[in-house]
Amino acid sequence: MSSSQPPAAPNSASRNRLLLTVYTAAIFVSALLLFSVQPLFTKMVLPRLGGSPAVWSVAMVFFQSLLLGGYAYAHFLMQLRNRAIPVAVHLVLLSAALLTLPLAIANGWGEPPESGYAFWLLGLFAVSIGLPFFALAANNPMLQAWFVRTGHPDGRDPYFLYASSNIGSFLALLSYPVLLEPMFSLRTQNLIWTSGYGLLIVLIASCGFLLMRSPAVVIAAPEAGGSETAEPSWMQRLRWIFLAAVPSGLLIAVTAHISTDVAAAPLLWVLPLSLYLLTWVLVFQSRPLLPHWLMLQLQPLAIAGVIVLLAVGGEQNLLLTLGGHQLAFFIIAMACHGELARTRPAPRHLTGFYVSLSFGGMVGGLFAGLIAPYTFSWIAEYPILVALAVLCLPAQSGRSSRWTGIYWLLLFAAAVALIAPSYTTGKLFNWFDAQRVYVVAAVAVIGVIVARLHVGRLEMLGITVLALALIRIYPADDGRVETVRSFFGVHKIQVTANGQYHVLLHGTTIHGAEKYLNDDGTPVTGRPEPISYYYKDGGMGQAITAMRARKGAPLHVAVIGLGSGSLVCAQAPGENWTFFEIDQTMVDTARDPKYFSYISKCQPDIKPVIGDARLTFAREPDSAYDLIIVDAYSSDAIPIHLATQEAMAIYKAKLAPQGAVVMHVSNRHLELASVVTGIADANGLKSWVFNEDTGRDAEYIFSTNVVISARNDMDVGSIALPSSSWTLTPAKTDQRVWTDDYSNILGAVWRRLRDGDT
């Protein structure tokens, strides 16, 4: 790339080193703050909306949208010829934003509405942290543009500073769950972040001072007919926008997929974003570690890999599946971002280039984070964006179109031959259904071969769409599956192949099941018996039975979490049970007899309290409940705010004098029993733990891990007896108690890995 500034800059070598050091440090710290505020503030907001993964998706949409605003603001300022005005204006903006710190949820935004959660969240983010984030968002292009004007020799191609920015972002994301969250409370994290913001203002002021003391540098006007300094065409800008939009949308889509169809472990949410930022670091290096030509060669293989993984499904090998999806995403993003780096303009057009990138990022984020969840009942955005990734490849030059017509004719014939059996019920359909993975894999491999033959992108897109369509036409799930989607996630209702069981799943985590047919094939009649985690001999069933026997009278019970409605049928005549549920679609699903019949057969007039239980349950009268059941932790996207010292204080206040709190903490990825014993002990309660492996998974009767907490032994009746299968468990003195200000998800994951299912 030729120089766009006069080569003779009278800076000394020591001054050039100072310029490079200060500007690199400012961009690094800015990026560190920009991406550490995302998990920090999102964690503050999560309690308002039940810990939903969608909070993270909406947060990403907000951050990408404001990034566009910051880049556009920087682009506008850098059109001014006067160097002092951008410096002064930006320092005023940073100082004004500093006055809004430390970070806090704005007054009047404490409780979400009954609907429109996504737009409410966008408003909350805008009012609460909009100004400081906007100021941070402008720093990267602004400082790069300043650096060009300092006369530093590296100003000829300042895009290496973008790599420095993304290294800061990458480290911020990785350090948050590993260092900041386990070590510091939210309040301390907030103070550290605010101090970092103050340091950043000093660094940016230093950058501005160095710019003002630098000799005037005139950005050369484009030469007539010059390709490198000419104004980018609108087609080129649209291409940049598209190349930025696909990986940005794919970032949210692959996150939604792994947290819905594979595993919803919270730490997994940050991994795709870390890989996304790493791609920016790698492609803007002066000598990329992974050459762009190699990524372009690997992208068709990555797309084929995603197709095969989607065909196989998420339950075969968890680590292989998670690693495969994220490796494929990394390669696709590298190819897209590598194209952006390859076609980047001269420094004269730097800020406009970043505006195009951020606009594309916002478009991709809006599609995957806001439009798709309200349009599709499943994670359809993932295969759609995987297909669009084909169009990110550069156009093939000099290819022959002689065989194009024949190719499309063959593809159409193949599509008819592969899809037609899905409309039949005979042996042909059964064969395709049984061999679905091999059929889809074969089509994907042919797609890779087509790519190697250097045909057009549209031809590659056609065969990719066919392979992805076959996955939907011949699904991996055993039996018939329907999906329901809301802000709080995608749930699947699976009817097993023989129609015997209806199962409610979030990803691969079962939230409830009901037996519809007896072993001899006859329909189950009468009052359905709760199964899955709620069978009468399990932890939940034993706790209810013990409390009922201890009181010797009908119970007054509160249940947080409805699921399939299994516990509705645990209610005895004369008892008063109140259910609290955050997701209206979950209530609608549990009410529908074609899905589950617990509610329709046991309590058809049930009226669950809708909203986040931390807020709605706090309004209940004190000393009202004999038993409080918290059933919100079998998923891996757990509502942390329901398992804190403050939450347990609310439960205790609502307990009758001899009441107890039962918390269902069965979880594949997190060890939570010790968390519950800790928060109970902090509130003066004793805890007993139940953990049993039933060995009856084939009957949809699962192992359960349950903790019951009460003021003294007499309150839990037979559970406290030595012969009981419950164990009196003291709080761990070496484990910090979770509060609204502190939680440690990584620690819970580590304990599960260390101790297994014990």
C-alpha cells in the first residue's frame, strides 16, 4: 500500500517510539474496557430477566449498534481539517461520560414489563451505559486516524493498531470469567472499571497532546486514476458490510445453537466471541500467522463440517461437537475478515472503512439477535448464515459457464430424489431417515468438491442449501419434535418414536416428561404420575411427603419454575399451591394437552404468577408458605440471582414458622448443592442434601440432587432421621457465599468436573 502522507516526517526515533507506545497503550486499554463492560453490566442486568441467554444476545445487538454510532462520530470528526477540534470534542465527551460512573442500572428501570423484553433491555442499556460505551466505541478509529496524522512512519498502514485493539478485547473477555468474576464482587469490579476509565482519559489526552505537538501532516489527495487512494465504490462498501455482517450474525447464531441444542453452560457464551475477536487480531497482522489463502481453502470444509455436525446432533460427543462448531465458526470468520483485511482502503479512508464494518456488524447482530428469535421457532438463523458464508468467498475469475445449466439441472434432480421420500411413509422413507447422516454428509462432501472445481458462488450456495434443508427434513431427534421459542430460549417437545413419552427439553437438558402410553401400548388414564425428577420416591417427592407428614394438614406451597407442569399433580386435595414462572410460552406449552396433560388433568384452573420470581415472589405475604420449591437449576443457563444469600433471605421471610425451602439443583455442568448450603447457613438455616442415581433413565425417571433447608431438625420431619437417605450437610468454610454482588460460575463448573456426579 503506497504512502498517503509526506514521507519526510521530522520526528526523532525516540519520539516515534513514544508515539507508538502511547497510542498502542491507549487503544489497548480502550478495548479492554470496551469488552470487559459487556459481561460486567450484562451480569448486573441478568437478575432482571431470569438469567436468560437471550440477555447476552440483546446486549450484543446493543453494543454492535452503539459501536456503529461511535465509528460514525469518529468518521465525522476526522473530516475536519483542524486537528484541535476532534481532540477537544472527544476529551469533553469522555469527561462527560466519566461523570455518569460508576456503572449502575438507571433509576426507573428496575422491573421489566410483561412483554417486549428485548426492546426494554435496549432502552435499559442505552440509558444506563450508553454515554460511556459510545465514547469508548469511537476510540479505535479515532486514535488510528490521529496516529496517521502524527507523521509516524507506521502511519502509512495503521491497521496493525486494530490488532492491538482486539488483543485487548480478547484478553478482557477471557479474564472476566477466569479472574475478575471469581476474585471480585460486582461492586469491586465496577470500581476497577471506573478507575481504568479515568486512566484511559489520561492516555487519550496524552495522544491528543502528542498529535498537537507533531508537525502538520497533509493527507495526500487521491491521484488521478490511482487504485489505492481512490474513493471506495458503493459496491465495495456493500461488500465490506456483507463480509462484516455474516460473521457478526454467525457469532450470535452459533452461541444460540450451542446454548440451546448442545449445552447452555454460561462459560460457553464467551468462547465464540473470544474466537471472533481473535480473528480480527490475526487478519490485521502485518504477517498473518494463518495465511488468508489457506483460510479460503478451508472455508468450504468448515461449512461442510457444520452441516455434518448439525446432521449428527448435539448428544453424540459433547466436547467434539462444541469444538467442531467453534472451529468451523473460527475458519469462516477468518475467511470473511481476511477478505476485509485484504481489501482495506488507504489510511485516508480508514474511518469510513470502520463505519462500514460496524454497520455490517450491527446488521448481522440485528438479524440474529432480534429478528430471528421473533421469526423462527428454532435456531434457523444458524444454517441461514452458514449458507450465506458461501457468498463471502471471492469471485472466481476466468471460470467457464458452459456447464452451469447442466449443473443446476442435476442439482434440481438430486433435490427431488432426496426430498420426495419425506412425503412417504414406506421403506424408502425409513431408509433415508436411518441413513440421514450419511446422505447429508455425502451432499456436503460433493459441495466441497464443487468448491474445488472453482465453480461460481451461487452454485456452491445451491448445494449448501440442499444439504441444510435435508437436515431439517430428516431431523436427528428420535420421534416427532415441535419447538417453541421465546425471549427465554428455545424448548423442544419430543414425542418418542413409540409415542410412549412426551419430553420437554432445552438443548439436551430434559426439563420434564410425561408417560402417555403404558408398556402394553394402552393409553395412560386418570391422574398422571409425575416422573423425570419429580417421581414420588425421588428427592422432590420425599421432601413433599415429609413436609406433609410433619404438618399433618394440607400444605401451602410456592413453586418457582413450572416446566412441563409435573409438580401440579403432586398437589394433594385441600392444598394451596402457587406457581411462579417467568416464561409465558412455558405456561402455554404446559397447558396444552397435546404436549402435556399434568395441568389439564390435575389443576386446569391454575393461574401461574408471570414474571421474574425474585421480583414477584418478594411481593408475597411473609410467613405464608409451609414449603417453597425452587426448581430453576436443571438447565445450565441458571438464574444466579435465585441462589444468593439475599434470595434465601426472601425465601426465609416467606416461610411459615416450621416451613422449609427445597431447591432442585440437578445439573450436568455445575455443582450447586454447596452453593445452597452456603446461602442457607448465611441465613441461619440447616441443610440436608439428597443425591441418588436411579438407574431408570429408560423410564424417564432420573437421578436427582436436592437440598432442603429449614430452621431446625423438627421442621423437616423424617428427613432429619439417621435412617433417612438425606445427609445433614454443613456449609463449606473455604467456599465464599454467593450474594447479589458475588458469584463464581467457574468454581461451580470446576467442582462438577473434579467431583463428577457425587
